[in-house]
Amino acid sequence: MEPLGIEVDAPANETVMDAVVAHGFFWPVGCAKNGECTNCAMEVLSGIGRLSAMGRYERQNLLRQRGQRSVEDPRLRLACQARVQGDIVVYKSGVRPDTL
Ligand code: FES
């Protein structure tokens, strides 16, 4: 994952966020990780087809909070909703080692 340059293993169907957090990192959130706030949005640099498909609720909230272009770009996904189904590379600023 970029820009930290870290690599984590994830069980199949774990969310991207949970996989990274399980390895001791903080991921910015603004809701109960239920797809509502879109603060966790990430850019998928590669492997977009190895993530679970975008659900209606994720799409609705991206559209409502980030505008039409956000749903036209398939690389933008919510890390609390997108589930890992293979190797991917994502970019998210604000992810950092959770030292608290
Ligand atoms: S943490 Fe709120 S939408 Fe993902």
C-alpha cells in the first residue's frame, strides 16, 4: 500500500481497511465503518478486479458526498466496504502506524 510502502496479508473477503488495521495501522474513518462517511476512500492503483463489487450503499454515499466523478472512476473505493479477493495495491494518505 502506498504511500507508506507497506505490504500486508489479508484473509479472503476481509475489507481492505480491516486488513491494514489488523497489522497495526490507523486508517482515517468518520463513521462506524459502514460505508456512510466516505472518509476512508482510497485509490486502487492495481487489482481493481480483485476487490468485491461496489454495493449500492457505497455508490450512493460516494455520489452524495463526492459527486458524480467519484462513481465514474472505478479506482475510487471505500476501504471499509471493498473486500480483498486477491493481490491489490492501493493509495491512501493519512494511514499511519497506530502508536496509541
Ligand atoms: S469509514 Fe466511513 S465510509 Fe468507510
